[in-house]
Amino acid sequence: MDAEIEVFLVDNGSLAPGATLELRALAKGLSERLGREVEAVSLLHSHKVNPAELGGMEATIVKRRMRASFAAGRRRFMILPLFLGPSRAITEYLPVLLEELREECPEMEVVIADCLFGQSVDRPEARLVEMLMDHVRAADPEGAMHIALVDHGTPAREVNALRNSVARDLADALGRRVVACSMERREGAEYAFNEPLLEGLDAIPDFVGGRLLAAMFFLLPGRHAGAGGDVAQIGAELVQRGVYEGVESTALLGRHPLLLEILADRYREAGG
């Protein structure tokens, strides 16, 4: 790919410094793999984090970063979404943002690579299941725990369908039962497809007692995932209620080496 094209590894963004630091580490690893610079950029939020918590380097977001490139005479970009599925942040918010920027710079050229899942929520990227399987086996080598695949919860049915497909494929790969659940959901019957919630797993037949392993369908640490996050707190509440003797979580997918391999493929598939 032409070196004049700027490549951004783009996540949703977080107010948690750890998310930006891990995004930067991924961008650095991907740069080394591809032999060209890949920059960590967020859609939202991260620019509000105190730079002192980010090694003294301020985080940036797509709107600011592209405007800076316009001012420097740069016009060509590739966006690599660090998103598991077709989140509305990528399918709705990003296109609107780019149209706004195009009004400022009509000659702008942008390629958006596929998200990590690939192109089909029914037949998702097999390496996502391999990553989850590695993490489950590392956390539960004896195969003695209940397994729940936990995602954030979503207003988009296609994102939920992806989660369910991954849970299906993970169960097949492990030869064990895997229950898909959401950390949270929006109010209203139209979002009931997110059920069951993590906090309500005691309503699932033959899925209580013993220990629970939350297989984390999350990429980066933040308010929800990681030490002390919402998922961990919900797990602690399940133990307090006596639903499980203990609740543990797998490592996040952002820390699996196969992630860089998938991102490199998405880069090449988009013309890199």
C-alpha cells in the first residue's frame, strides 16, 4: 500500500487509560508485522484522558486526527476497526462522521476494512473461536466449570447474532455447553434479544452451582472488562447470592497473539 495512506487502528474509545495503552501496544505490534506505521486512534472518549496517565502522550480521536492530517496536506486513509462485530459505532456513527469531514475536505479518500468477525455473523472468523478456546482452556484446564460467553450487550441484532454464533462454535470446539449472555441491555421489549443477562444466569436450567467461567467476548480493558470492571462485580454478586461457589473471567481477546494476525489479514483484504 502507498506509504502516503495513513493507517489508523480504531477502537470505540474509553475513559480508562488502560484501554488506550493497550490499543497503542496493538498498533505498535501491527506496525512491526506490516512494516509500516499504524496509529492508535479512537472514535470517542479517549482524548479526555489525562495525558499523564498515558505516558505523557495525549490520546486522539478520528475527527481530530484526520483534521490534523488535512492541515498537513494528507488526504488518504485506511481505518482498521478494532471491533469484534458490526457495531453501530462502525456501521452508523463512523459513516456520518466521515461525511462531515468530507464537507471540509472533498478530496478525502477513506477505506474502511472489515471488522474482526469478517463478513458473516452466522459464519464468523474461526480464529475468534480459537482465541476464546485457548483462554477457556487456560482458565479451566480440567473442564470443571460452567462456561458463559459474555459480551457487553447491544442495541444491534446483528451484533447479538454474532455473539450467539461464536458461542455455538465455541461449544462445538470444546465439546462442552456454552451459554451466551450479556453484561447489560437497554430497557424495552425490543432489546430482549440480549437475554439472558449475566446476572440472571440462575434462571438457566442446570447451570447453577459449582464455579462459573466468564469467557470474555471483549477486546480491551475498561469500565466493563478487566480487573474491578462491571463483569467482575456482577460475578461477585452471583457468588454472594449463592448462585456459584466462585466466578472467574478469562483473559481479554486483545491480549491473544492471533489478534494481530487477524488485523494484518483485514489490512491486506482492504488493499494493503
